[in-house]
Amino acid sequence: MPKARLSDLPADALRGATVLVRLDLNVPLDDGVVSDDTRIDATLPTLRHLSESGARVVVTSHLGRPEGADPSFSLEPVAAVLARKLGRAIAFVPETVGDRATAAIAALGEGDILLLENTRFHDEETANDPDFAAALAEGMDLFVQDAFGTVHRAHASTEGAARVLRKRGCPVVAGYLLEEELRWLGDALESPEQPFVAILGGAKISGKIDVVSALLPRVDKLLIGGAMANTFWLAQGHDVGTSLVEPDRVDVAREVMAAAGDRLVLPVDARVATALDGSATPRVTRPEEIADDEAIGDIGPETEALYASLIAGARTVVWNGPAGIFEQPAFAEGTLAIARAIASATDAGAVTILGGGDSARAAVQAGVTDRLTHVSTGGGASLSFLAGEALPGVEVLSEADALRTDAHRAEVGA
């Protein structure tokens, strides 16, 4: 059943309402300065709409993985960036729950925005502690979930507080960013224009086997890159030297290859070196010619050309995970070649979706982000979505039909 969205709410439902908004403001800080504001930019449409509609906006987010209330993980620098981008004052309180937070919320006027301190300063956040969730929800009239990057986690600020408010009869809705994420990823899985090509990279089969299993029945081609390809090569009987592999997943790799047939496409060559830290000169070789002291750091040029040709023929492309150690210049070309090929496919009319994380960073490095259809803000969440897993932060949303029925009753005075 469709989930409720912020856009489903009538304008007068927001004016004067105190709205708890979960955003993904987990941005990198360099000496207390935000060094990448991509995720902040993604939150702006929802914040603008709420503020301009006269809501009293209370924002929660996590930042990093602090051990306790570590001031180096404070969200205060984010408040300054939000204020600059929105062109208005953003209040900040160095507390997530408690007397100071309660007072700051009570002082909000219509259209005001308050950012609470990092939710992960409290162990109760990741434990989804019911008392902590209830404290977050206290005094709120509405919950807006707009942190796609966290919806696969059942934490207090992503699921617990929303559940408290929903039980209280308050609307729990998806913000504009979450709505967009679910639409693009959902359409790619449920009704992709064919041919549908997916590219999966990263280190381990074990981390993506559910995604592989979910995608194989839907795709025309599934292209494999990254260190997970090494385990497939090992399953084919190749010696992969000192490369990162999962020997305990060889049987799984064989099962996947047998089930997939020619829909699964593996690299045909690789860039290898005796060290992958940039200290050794790489060479290009085929899998049967890797030396015992060499490790695979990237796909090779023949694979780049093969993958580019398959991507060029696609009408829908989903990409999650790099083809190699793209942080090292010597092993970046395979990943960048895939990013450029996907951008060219977009130019030719394909729908192209990147699953966040390293793929998004690679698109930035390749300079093609603006040429892609959709770049997800959540790497782990997009993987969970592609694997068909339940997303707690989405499951807790109100049902759209129920929300519209309640709004209609209110309008007619029923």
C-alpha cells in the first residue's frame, strides 16, 4: 500500500504545527568545517516547504559514530551551513532531549527551524530505546522522514519516535527527498525500461549476495566489479594471487553463476600489482596470468570496453559499488570509465541511478554527476532497497489512503 507523503498533506495542516523532521546531515567535517554539503543540499526542499508553510520545524540527525558526547561530532557547524543556504536564521541547541531542548522547541514561532544536537551522543538512539524515542516525540504534531540514508536502521530518531507519533494518531510522512529516492529506485526494480543493466562492485559477495539474488531475475545483464569479482574468478578455478577474496563464498559464487547464465558478466582482465597502496607499478593481465605475489586492484581496459558497450545499449542502469580501489590513482580508471559510460548512456536517453556511497563519490571524481538521472544519498539504504529488504524508517510511515481519509474528515467536519 502506498505510503503517505508530505505532498499529500493540505497546506493548512502544517501552519502552527510542531514538526519533527529526521534529516541525513551526516556530512564530513574538516576541523569543524563542513567539507561536502551534498547531503545538506538534498534536505533544502523539505525544509523550505515546512518553513514557508508556517510549521515549527524541529530537526534531528546523527553525524558520524561518536563515542559519547564528543564535541568534534557536533551538528552546530551544520546549522551555520543550513542558515546560509536557506537565507534565514537556524536555531541550534547543544542538546537532543532535555530541558534546554524542550525550552528551545517551546520558543519556536511559525516558520522557525531548530536543529537539535547529534542523536548519537546518546546510546539510546541506536538501541531504539522507547523512552528516548518518546522524549523525541514529546510535543510533536507530525513526523517527516527525509533521511533516506538511515531508513534501513531501526533507530529511535528514524523509527521509534515515528512509531510513537503514529500510535498517537499523528501523521508520519515521507519528505520530498525520501519520496524521490523511493520513486526512482522503486521504478527501476518494478517497471524498468529494457534492457536493464545493473553494475555491482565493492569488496565482498557476502555483503551483496541478497542484492545479486534480487536483481538477477529482473536484469538483462549484471556486471560485476571490485574485489567481489575475485571470488567469482576463484570459483572459476583461477589463481588470484594475494587478492582480497572470500574462500568461504566460492560455493555461493558457483551457485550464482550457474543460476545466472549469460546474464552475469565478469571482468575479462585486471590491473594488478605487488602492492595496492600506490607504491608498486600496476600491469594489465588476464585472470589466468596473475602471479602469486600480485593482487587485483581494478578491472582492466578490455573489461572497461566490454562494460561500456553493455551500458551503452541499456535503457535502465543501476550502479552500486566501485570497480576497484578508485581512491588510488593507479586503480581508479575502471571505476571512472564506468561512471563516464553511465553518463553517456544518460545522454542517450537511459534512466541511470547510482546507489550512493562510493559510487556517488566516483561520479563526482569523474565529473559526471550532473549528467546522471538520480544519485542516491544512501549507499547502505539503497542496497537494502535493491535487496528487497524491509526498511524500518519507511515501514513506519502512515498509509496514504488513511491520511487522505483523515484529511477529508477534517475538511467536512466529520
